[in-house]
Amino acid sequence: MNRPIGPSDTGTHADHDSLLQGLLWICRRFGVDKTPTAFVAGLPSYTRLSVEQGMRALDMAGFDARLVERDPATLMQPSLPVVLLMKDGSALVLLNIHPARDIADTGFEVLRPGPYEETWVMSAQELMADYDGHCLLAKRRPPASVPGEEEVRKDTAGWLWQVVWKFRRYYYDAVVAAILDARRPVRDARV
């Protein structure tokens, strides 16, 4: 019997796969709404999504993704949200960093993805006790453009002045003729 590609039962496995749920949350955050089955379509069958499969699925969904070894306190705000990989094999989405003077007092706002999403702030000590040192950075790729389209968009307001300048002699002659015609006396046609 042929099994569909992806999770065998999207209702149970997908709900408990925190990496899959975290990547789907990232997709929704950037305006790409996919079901778990559509997100992993084309990937080999699995019980739990691996990081490599997640990166391939993100690539197919239009994202650039990198797995990096990084201390969460060193992440910059523009790179958020990121998926933090935990020692127990689960994943959390890092939403925000609340810096403090002492790094031990830094707060990390995290989201546990899944059907019952939960958000809370963890201390640096709590996070580092469970964090395995790797995170998944993902950003949406800009849409592909049609060749030559950039030139049209870049010069949408200046096209009129280019045409006027190109045919300036004709416009000059037309303006002079209009002025001379306006100075000519109008004759009454009722004679």
C-alpha cells in the first residue's frame, strides 16, 4: 500500500512535532500559510521532522534557512524570530530578547509551537540549561522579478519628461504657433 509523503497521520504526529510546528509558525509569520502536509510535500516519510528536512521544506516554501551555533543573547532583533533547538529534541521559537545590564538577567520571550501555543519569558539560566546551542535562522526570499521590470518600476514618474525632452523642438514649435495664433484677431464669420 502506498503511503503519502510526509507524516503518516497529520493530526497526531504533526501536532507533537515541535520543530514542524515552529517552522509552520515562522511561515505564517511571514505570510505563507501551509498545512503540515503541504509543507512537507516531496520529503521522505518520517516520524519526526529532522532539521535537514525542515530546511529543505523551508527552501521549497520560499525561505532562506541556516542552521547556526549561536548563543541566543548574541542574536540581533532583526534576525528574530528564530527556532531554538533544545537538548531533548524539541524546538522553541524565540520571539524577543529583553536585554539587561547583566546577561544573567536577560529575558528570552519564547513560544512553544503546537495546537496549544504557549508564550512565556525564560531567564538566561533556564534557557541555557535546555538549549543545545543551535538555532535555525529563516527569512523569506524576495519574490523573483521579471527581467526588465526593474527599469519600469524605477522610472515610473520620469517617463513623461523623457518624452517631452526627446520631442522638445516639436513642443517648442507648437507653443510658439499657439501664442501667435492667439494674438491674431478673430474675424466674424457672419459677413
